[in-house]
Amino acid sequence: MTLMAENPADELAILVKEDFTLPVTDAFITKVHRGVRRRRMLRAVAAGGAVTATAIVATLVVMLAGPTRLASPPGSITDSIAAPSPTAGADSIHQPLDGYRVTFVPDGLQVGVSGNGSASYAVSKDQLHNDGSAPASEHPTAATTLRTYVLPNGSNRLSISVLRPERTTAKADRVQVTEWLTGWAIKGAEVIARYELPAGRAQLTRFVGSEVIAHNVVITTPDGAVIVISGNGAVPVADLKAVAAGILPQ
């Protein structure tokens, strides 16, 4: 017997009906929960504007679900329903982010609650393994810090990520980790401009999706950090570039 649900949120309820003849294990229920959350995330991304292919796959993400977990990859925006911080103000908007001053943010934005924080993740070639798994001791890692900015209604608008090489190995020194982080930040997008900024060497990227064109600014700093300024599809390129230009070393 096949049961169909128009609303994905009803799927779990259907699975546990008494007349359902197949056994329902805890692992199966967990898998259904993950599927529902995945579909909700994709709908939120579609509503707020897709940003990058890596954002859809990983996130970006580059998104932090709480103070210690980075789930969004660079170029991604966290939950489109993130609530504004009750204490958000000029100080929190412009306070330093992992050694860098944020001197400009477009008017009307405030720091969001959801999606902000720091974490450490394994790094490999053009990949940040921000899937929630703990990095093995033999893997190089990167320390990641994310801050999101939201509109007064709580919808996400813009994010700044700082990715900093952390643990190195015999096969991956600090320079190599920086290259991998930069590769991950621009993966799936077209680099349309390269130029110098106070924080370092910037690359303006463009991702063309089925419904939206989104841009990121990826900065590789002299000390090996990678800074990613990203926004949803509605953020003007000029705003992203202005935020990037206003990021200064402390």
C-alpha cells in the first residue's frame, strides 16, 4: 500500500499509523526527519534567493546553527526566518570579527541571532568539511567565524565569514590550506574581477542560478585567512563590494 502526503510535514505522522504494515525503525524515522528539514531549507533558499551551488549542497554556508556549529558555506545565507538580535546595535554591527574591523554595513541591517558563531572544520582540496563531523587528528583544519546581518523583519540579507588556517600537516602547510579555502569559497562560481582591498586580494564572483544571479566577494589576506562577503540575490553588487572594502585589519 502506498501512502502519499501533500504536506511533507505530515510524512512522519503517516509512517507511524497503526495500519502501516512495514516496521518503522528509529533510524528510518530519523532519515525522514532529515528529509523534511532538507526540503524546508531548499524552499527557504528559493524564497530568499539562491546564492551559490555550494550553498545549496552544503548549507554558506558557509550557516552556523548556534554558537559552535558552522553549517553554511561561503556565499550562503542562513535561515530566511532568522530573528533579529534584541541587543543588535551599532556596536554589535561593527564589532571586530576574528581580527578584522567591520567599518561599513548597509543601512537598515542588524546582527541576526541564528547562524552566528565559531567552529573548527577539516579542510581538503577545495573543500571545507562543514557537515557536522569532527575532524580527524591527521586532517588539516580551519577555524571559521560567521556573522549574519538581517532586515528588521528578520529575513537574512548578508553574511561575513572568516576562514583561518588552523592545524597544518606535513602534506598541507598554512599556504596550502589557504589555497584550499579560497578554492572552496569560489567553487561553482565565475570570477569576474580581481582587485586589491585593504584586507587583501579580492575576487568578485558570480553564480548564475535558474532564478537568480548572486555575487560574493572573496578576500585572501596576507596572513592566510579567507574572508567571504555574501548576500542573497537581492543584495546589490555595490553593497557587497562596499562591505568588503570596509573590512580592515585590527
